[in-house]
Amino acid sequence: MRPGLIHFGGDSGTGVSVVLLHGLMGRARTWWRVAQWLKPYGEVYGLDARGHGRAPRTGPWTTEQFAADVAEVLREIGPSVLIGHSMGGLHAWATAAAHPDLVRAVVSEDFAPDQRGRTVETWRGYFESWPSAFESLAHVREFFGPAGDYFTECVEERDDGYHLLADLPDLYEIAAEWGRRDYWSIVDGIRCPLLVVEGEDTAMPAGQQAAVAERVPGARHFVVPGSAHLPHAEAPETYRGAVEAFLAGL
């Protein structure tokens, strides 16, 4: 299999596969808990985006290249449902628009298509305030609080402690594209069933995720109470209910 492609298992008898796409700084294994309840729906996979996890650490760092990587996997495992968080949601949209024959449906979680004017400088100081190395996985959990379990999957142990798997300069370059362009044309190219999941306390531009659902025929928009940017981790049962209802209707 492709480097960074994880097979979580699942019901091969359904004839359906689900591919999970993580957000910036994440990796496929951050989806482990979600993958467990998705298994009755079909074979479940997770993909490390290039520059993350065990995937190649080479550009180009463009949305179109990330979508091409996803399409390459889908040609191997067959047309699939794509479930993406943040950056992964964008990559799911782009794959569905460019390769409609390979995507059965999309769930996007907390990403907005027009963030022009935002820069990585907003995040740079925060990221660079982190410890150069975390002393233990318990340190990772304590430092990140409610998102601690998520971030324990995003680090690796080295001689001096635990380090982020992804390289920050690569992440800055990936995110910089989001501040230079909008993705409405990609949204308008989606023709498969779509569920847009938004955190109630999202930091994404207001109204855009609802507008995505309005522009895609038959799409649904669902706001997860009590969550911010990680609904699947911050309000897991509510997120699960919304996604399972969507999958049941396919």
C-alpha cells in the first residue's frame, strides 16, 4: 500500500470503503476512535497527507496535489466515501470535484472555502511557543488539554523526548495557500452527497460552511453544539450521530 495509508479494517461485505483525511499537523491515526464505529459501514482507511505522518515530505504543497494523492489511493481501493477534518475536508471537496467517478460522498468538518487575507503569522507565534521537545506523552496531553489525545498521535519519540512528526515550515507553506485563494469553484464542482459539519464555536469565517451546503445540491449542514474546531473529538457522540445518519441515507 501507499506509504501513510492505514487500513483500519471493516466490513468487506458491504462493498463500500471509507477514507479518512486528517487536518493540518495531524495524521491518519488521529482517526482511530472514529474508525472503530465506521467499520460496520465498510472497509475503513486513513491517509497521511504528504508532509504528515509517514507520507513523503515533498511538495508541491497545493490543494490540487493533495487531491491527486487521494485520487491515487481511490484508484487502488475503489470509489469511496471521503471523511475529512479541516484541511482534510478541503482535500475531500477537491477530490470529489476533480474525480467524481471516485468519490461516493463527502463529509467535511470545520473548514471554510474563503479565508483570503488570513496569514500563517496568526499561528506562527503560538506554534513556536511550544516546547522544543515534550518530555512524555503525558506532557503532550497536559499541554494540549482537551485535544491532548489527538496530539499524542501527532508526535514521535526521539532521544530528547517527543517531537511533532510534521515540519513546521512545511505546514506554514501548506496553510499559506488558504490565505491567497478561495475554493468556491471547487465547492461548485461537487456533485456527490455532502454533509458539512461545523463546530458551534468555530474560528472559521461566519456563514461560509452553511453557504457550502446551500451551493451543493442536496447537501446538509450540521452544527455540533459544544465544539470548536474538532467536533469529532470534542463532541464525539453528536458528531457520530450526524455522520451515521448521513451514511444510512446514502
